Amino acid sequence: MDQFSYELKIPKERLAVLIGSSGRTKRELEKSTKTTIRVDSKEGDIFIYSEDGLHLYTAAEIVKAIGRGFNPNIAKLLLKSDYAAEQFDMGEFAKTRKHAIRLKGRVIGEEGKARRIIEELTECHVSVYGKTISIIGEAEKVAIARRAIESLLNGSPHSTVYKWLEKQRRNIKKKRIMEELS
């Protein structure tokens, strides 16, 4: 049988989170994705091996999510087939380092309020880490969360974004009810 492999790099300060206490998180991830994971802790390189391409891809997405600041339990939501992760660089929106810090503040909000509201209204998890923003949730809802975050990064008022999110949430609920009735 063919062996597939994938190589990626995560920040060194996130390696301990990936490995977990006594290697527990890494072992659980290997077991649930049917992969073998090797960690080069000096460089932050991660090598993932599997005989199944889909398992390899899933493991890589989970490792990337942990590397981008997610708790391993949230990252493991990606094991569910209807869940997706999306990541984008704030560099696309910020002209300078100072501007990037201000934009990061807009997404997080005072005491985390903006991020918390986005998470509640989309039922997604959001991580703002370094120069990236990452989202984990049901695929349809990830797209909504991304659009809301991009609106904030482009300068839309928070209240406008929240109203739009509430409307999207109602539309999803309405759609689900209609599907149940048919």
C-alpha cells in the first residue's frame, strides 16, 4: 500500500499544545486520524504519514488549527465531515504593522466582545493568532463568519456586522425548518 506524507511548520510555542501532556494529544490525534505524526521540536517541523489521503488531510488540518492557536479539542471538531477550517492573513487588509494591530483589535473587540459575538451568532470558533485569523465550524457557517470578519477588517461598524449576522442566523434557522417540513 502507498504511504502518503505531508510536511508543515507550526510556531514552536504551539508544539507543546500539539504534543500534549506526556504525548497524549499527539497519540489521540494519530489514533483518530490513522496517521503517524513526527515532531521536530528544534525547528517546529511536523511530518504526517498515512496510507489514506483523506486521513492525512484531516490530520494536517487539525495540526494547522492547533498551530494557529486553537485548543486541541476544538481543532478535533475537524474530524466531523461537515466541519471546515478557514484561515486568512490580516496582511491582506493591513498596510502597516500599526494598522494590523488596530485591525486585530477590531476583530477581537473590547475584552473579546466582538469575537465572542461572532462565535455565538455563527456557532463557529475564531482564533486571532499572530498575523492570521482562523475559523472552525460547520462549512456553511464558516463562510458567514469569514464574511463578517472581513467586513470588520474593511471598516464596517460592529453594529452593522452584528445585525447582518443575526439576519444570516435567522435565514439558516428558517432554511432548516423548511427542510424539516419538506
